[in-house]
Amino acid sequence: MRLMKAATLTVSHLEQSKSLYSDWLDYNCVETGRIDLNLAQSWEAPNTAGQNFCVLQPASGADVFIRMIEQPAVPNYRPLRSYGWAAIEICNQDTLAVNSRMERSPFEIIGPPKELDGMPAIFPMQVKGPDGEIVYFTEIRDDLEAYDLPRAASLIDKLFILVIACRDIKVTGKWLEEHLLINKGRDIEIVYTMINQAFDLPMDTKHPIATLKHERDVFLEIDTYPKEAENRPLHEGMLPPCVAIGSFIHPNFEALERQNKEIWITPPQKRDGVIYAGKRAATVRSPDGTLIEIIEA
């Protein structure tokens, strides 16, 4: 089964961001409200309680969501310079058509369409949103040997991978294997243009990355950041800026409940809303503090 359920973004102007994703990504608003204290505490972010939020769904109707929560901007936050959720990745039908749309949009293109060396099945591009959020748009032309990849059912469709920036790929990879009961692929080194630009490194600098999967579903990428990276700045008691939480369903929640008993921020409990649908959920932090929310399948 596919485990991706939602990514939570913090935005400084909710209505503006909601309209942006509706107008340019064809996402539909399916839920609005205010974050309740109990949920905010489960993320160790009590001061996020009471903030307005909305949940967006792709035009395809896929059961995978983007949740936006309104919070004040963090003045010293710089994209792609800190540990945590670095980017969201969305599948699309035609990267060149998406690029043409993004050229007319308020999104800033930071990575024009480019085929990956040795991976003709993958055709991505990257943009930056108004709050500094990084979005990859990826056209998937074929499956890869080790896993299956989703096919877009609308021009811009659903989330299928979230990207974590970490200090040590081996430490984070082992932790994710143990606490999400998933499998890490081999480490590879690639020329990562966006990281090199963010850290003013020579453009041919390579960085270790790896993917993680459940059975044949790949849904996480971990990137090793340079030693100059920092912990993500945030307002006290609130969520981190930009991509704040990755939410995943898991078919063996009971095993995760036992495995993570000592590290849940708060114990699992049933939650309402389109993301949770009455299922139990709880959140853990990775070794670098990344918030990972796990939802009962």
C-alpha cells in the first residue's frame, strides 16, 4: 500500500497561499478550521493551537493532502539551509507544461526541467513558493527496478515523496528503518544543484542521498546537508517554518505503537478530519528533530 498521507506547511497568509495552490496547482480546499490544543500538543507546538488551517486535495481526487497552517513568518529562516523537511514532491503528467505554467505564476523556478542522469523514467523540476517552501514537480515515465512509482491522473497531481535534510544519512536512515518499520535503499552521491546553490558550494559538489520504501512504495528521500547547515529556527512553541510535518499511514500501527512507545510526543489517539478519518495518530521526532506523524491505516 502507499503510505503518503499529507504534508503540513506553515504559511504567513493562509488565504493567499490557499488561492495560490488552487489557481496554479489546481488543488481544492476540502477542510478549514482552527488547530485544537490537543493536536498542537501532539506536535510539541502548543502555541500553534487556535491558528487557522485548511486542507487541500489535488484535482485528481487522490486521498493525499496538503495541510496549511497560518503562523507568523520566521525572519531568519532560509530555505534549504536547515535540518528537517526540506521539500515536497508532487507527480505530474507533463513537466514541460508545468514549467510553462510556473513561468507565469508567483512561484519562483529554482530548478528548470532536467532529466536525471541514468534515470530516464524521472523528469523533475523545482520551484519555491512565497513562504520559501520548496516544491518538486516530477513527471514519471516508467517504474524503477526496486519500486513502483505513481502515475499522475491530473496535470498536477498528488504528493508522493517528502525530502528530509539530515546531518548523517546512516544515522537517520537506521532510525527511520527502526521506528517506521521501512527499508532504506543504498546511499548514492549526486551533484545536487539546489544544495550547492544554497551553501555557495562548487556546482559539481556531490552529496549523499538515499530513499526509503515500504514494500515497493518509495515515499521518503533523505539528503545529507553540509556541516554548515543549522537547526531550523522557529517561534517558541510553534511549528517549524515551511514544510513542518510529514504524515504517513501505516498498515502495522500496533507494531509501531510498541516500537515507539517511549518516543511518542503524546500517546496515539483517534482524530477527526479528512487527514485522519477517525483513525489513531501520533508523532515522533527524528534524530534531527523532524516531525513525523504516523496514522493508523
